[in-house]
Amino acid sequence: MAKKKYLYEVDLMRVVFIFGVLLNHVTSTITNNLSTGSISENVMNSTHLALHFTRMGFMFMTGLVLTLNYYQRKNNWLTFWKKRYWSVGIPYLAWNAIMLLLGDLFSQGSVSIGSLITKWLHYVQYGDHFYMYYLLVTMQLYLLFPLLLKLFKRFEKGNGHLVILITSILIQASLMVGIKYWLPHIDTSSWWYLFSNYGFNIGVYQVYFIAGAYTAIHYDEVEASIMQNYKLICCLALTLALGTILIYQGDINILGLSEDAAHSPHQPYILFYALCMIAFIFWLGRKYAYSRNKGLWPWLDHLIHLGAKLSFGIYLVQTIPIAILAEFLSRMQLSNVTLMLLGPILYLLVAALAFMIAWIFYKVPPFGILIGRSNSKDLKKRSTVIKNLNN
């Protein structure tokens, strides 16, 4: 069997999406410390919606990478589930406990074991704290992934895959219309949790997983199409990004929506914006892959490759530097102007700290298991070296 070509563009896409997610969360933290009703707050609120494509990009990458790895295999799904749920389940359980414990220690100065366990069980069941929703959605995908591959294999002939993708987009658009314009007027208190809290339901992200799977299966065709139409894609990406400002203002001033509803990524406009931005980031990834062959700085190439490896870990540990930032800002009580000027520096500090924590866990056994990358082999190797030295 021919060795698979390494897709360097996937590395850059992972890096862009994870640090975009981090930017989303850092700017939210900064905005929370701006004066209510100020120009600075309005600017931050108006531009915030443009960052939500990063969440969808993360979902797209999950579908893409999984399908690249498993579509052509003869799969043992029990082995697949064991491997995947171990790599995501352990971090999910651990980080819910770690952040809960740290939160209680800092806020209360002590820990009640009974209260801790009760809260932990709630967070594990519902995934509604510490950005854990992504892991909950991912675990739903793992459960359904065999059916997703079966669907694509069932309709391999003709334009079957294109029909699947278009149908998925139409379903997604209908969902977004319903969520924005119909659902707020419905009493959902008696609904099942994953329906009433739709942000944790794989259904509202299905198009991104399916688009990722479609791209993986038809990689060369998708790549050729994006490279051929990159000027249009770049123009659309910029135009739609600016359009998010108008969407936000319209949601607030015309529709009278709340801040949370106006910032929701589950809007029809965001669907098409996110898909366009994903295509744009794909194009950037291809430019990066091309640059590698033309003399890209080795240190930058190494940093991007390492960032891609650590992307899931960065997502998991981000709560620590963001919590530190929130505590710092609440104590300092900085002016709006100072906060806006310091924004880029604060983001870089949070990003650097998240990267460093993830890297330490990646390098130091047995902490790799906390970021979905077991380094037990490194631990065994070091033990063998020490044993040999002693002998």
C-alpha cells in the first residue's frame, strides 16, 4: 500500500482554528470588563460574531481528519470506540474535575467533597461548563461515525456524495432558521436536555462534520476547486466577515434580540459565513504547504507542526490562562482605552501560556493523557534507559 501523503495544510488549519477559538474566548473576557454601554463595548460586541467561524472550523477538522484516517480501512468499530473514547473521555472527566477543584479553592478557599462530587456529576452529564461542550459533541460524533461512513459508502456512485452535502446544507439552513426565529417563542422546559440545550447537540453541527467527510473523500477535487476560485473565496470571506457587524446590529436594534442571541453562532448567516471561512483557511493552508517547499523558515514550520499536535490540548487547558486573565482584569479595574490597547498583548500572553501548558503535558509523562496524547511509551523508554544506566 502506498504511503499516504502528509497534508501540511491540515496543520495550519488546526493552528488557525484553535488560536481563533482562543481569540474568541479572550475577547469575550475583555468585553466583560468594559463599561456597559461604552463605545469600546459596542465595538467589541459588534465584531465578536465574526470570530464564531472558528468553532465550526474545529468541527470541520474533526470530520475531515477522522474520515481521512478511516474511510478506506476495514474498521473494527469496537476498537475505534475504545481508542477514541479513551483519548477524549479521560480528558473530559479529568478537566471537569480539575477546573471544578481549582474554582472552589480560589473562590471559597476550601473544598467540600460532597458538593464537589455533585457538581462534577452534573458537569460530566451535561458538559455545560469549562468549554467542555465540544468534547460532548465529539463523543456523539464517535458514536455515529460508523453510520456516517456507511452513508457515504452507500451513495458512492454518481453524484451521491454531492447530494448528501447539499442535503446537509439545506437541513442545516432550516435548523438555523428554526433556532433563530421559532425556538425562542417555544417553551422547551420539558424537552430532552440535548434538544432544549441545542448547542451541545451534534445535530446543529452536522453540516460541518459532513463537509469535512466530503472534503476528505474528494480531497483533490475540493482542493482544485478552492485553488481555482481563491479570489472569489477571499472576497466573499472578507465581505461576509464585515457583514457580521450588520447582522449583530440588526439582531439588537431591529429584531430586539438579547446579547446572547445576537452573538449566537446558530444563525442562517453564520452557516454560509463559516463554510466560506473554512474554504478560505483551506486556501491559506495550501499556501503554507507550498511555502514549505520554497524555503519557509524551519522554526516557523516546526512551530506550526507542534501547534497542530497540541491543538486539542490547547483547547482543553485554555480555561486556566483565561481564568487567570479574568481574575487579573477584575482586580486591576483598567479603563476602556487601556483594555483596548492591551487587548493584543493580553491575547498573546494567554495563547503563549496555553501553548506552554499543553506542551508540558505533551512532554512530561504521564500527563499526556490529560490532553488526549498518551506519553506512556516515553515513560517506559525513560525507565528502560535509567534501568540500563543503573546496571
